[in-house]
Amino acid sequence: MKLYHGSNQVIKSPDLSKSRKLYINISLINMIVRLIVEKKSLDEQEAIFAFYNSKIAEKLADKNLGLYLLSPYLIYELWNAEYQTGDFRQSPYFEGVL
């Protein structure tokens, strides 16, 4: 129980776990898209389209995989392997990630 200003009213902390995950995903996707723009010379709209239409984006959306916990650079490398070969498992970083 937490007491504020001498009150006996119980104030529970809000559950921010969902909003934090949403923020992490939005920030992470933003960083990945920026990497795509920089490294592939795509405009932002093309980069967003290319990322969201990939298997890696699908995997990132699966909260059970925990891909959102990885570095945006690593996720970019997995995406790039998929972009170049059609299969993200061709990335040298794939082993042990998924």
C-alpha cells in the first residue's frame, strides 16, 4: 500500500507494460526504417513498405519470440538478408536468434 499526503487511500501504479512495449516497438521500427533508408538508399515510404512486408516484421510482431528485445542493427541485418535473398535465415546472425 502506498500512502500519499497522509491519505489512507490505496493508489495502485498503472500497468505500463503494454504501453512500454508499444513504445519500444514504435521506436525500434523507426530505427530499423532509418537504417533501411540510410543503407539501401530508399525513401522513407519505400523503406516502411519494404520492412512491413517482410517476414522479420511479422516475427517482430510476435511478442512470444521477444525479437523486440534485440538491437535494431541486428534486426536490420536479418531484414537485409531477407531483402537480398528472400530468406532471413541466410543472415550470418540468424543462428541462435530465432
